[in-house]
Amino acid sequence: MLKSTGIPTVADLAEVLPTEERLAKGPVAIIECFQRIPCNPCATACRQDAIRPFADINDRPQIDWDQCNGCALCVANCPGLAIFVVDMTYSETEALLKLPYELLPLPQPGEVVTALNRAGEPVGKGRVIRVQNPPTFERTAIVHLAVPRELAQEVRNIMVEGETDGTR
């Protein structure tokens, strides 16, 4: 399914998702990189040594979730936009996601946006908490998005109001 649709299956995701116990400890990166391609910016960006060094440049990233602190440097450095941070400890009712975002205009803190799943389908609403966009991130901003806890493993992108027709 992944090769024909670009959308990972439940089995694909089972290989890359942290345990519920790890999610309960705080923010952690999730790497949804499913192909062997020559790429390793995530590993070189990780200051916690949570993303293991690659033996071969074509290896898929492997993460030590216990080493990860959810800083999101890997998120900003992934050219495939395949890394996200999930923080299930954000609040009793919401999870905080740190999502890569490369569209303009950038959403603003406090803005309510449409939360999209991996297929680009609307699944709910999210509230923008923060937008990180320093020059060192080049073209990839990180949007901190609060979503209902039950959507934490489903939301992987956002749509800003007016984004599709440029009227924002």
C-alpha cells in the first residue's frame, strides 16, 4: 500500500511508533521514514544522539526513544518532512505535536487550523501554540499544534484557513 499510495499501513506504523509507556514520559520524535534512500540529516542534527549513526547512508533512521527529548531539530532537518514530535503529557485533554511546515503564509500562535491525517484528509481542529522559524531552519518551520489527545497519532499536517485559494 505504501508504495502505491504514499500512505503507511498500520503494520508500517507499528514498526516506528514508540510504546505507550514512552509516550507517557514526555515529548518524543517519531520517524515515519519507510524507504531506504541516501539521506541522514536527522542523525547529524540530533544533539542527544537519539538517532543512531547510519552504517550505510541508505539506512532507515533508527531512534533510541529513551535518549530523545523531543527538541525537534531532526524535524526541521528532515528533507522528506517525515519526522514529528508527539507530547502526550501536554495536558489532560490535548497532545502537543511539532510538525514540519513549508507553506506560506505561516500560521500564527492562537490560530485554529484544520488538522489533516497522512492522506491529507481533515480529521479535526488544532490550535497553533508556537511557530519556530529561525534562519538556521532554512525553509522548514516547526508548528507546535495542540490537538485532542485521540488525534495525536493521526494528525500529520495542517491546513490554514484560505490556504488553498490564497485569500488568507
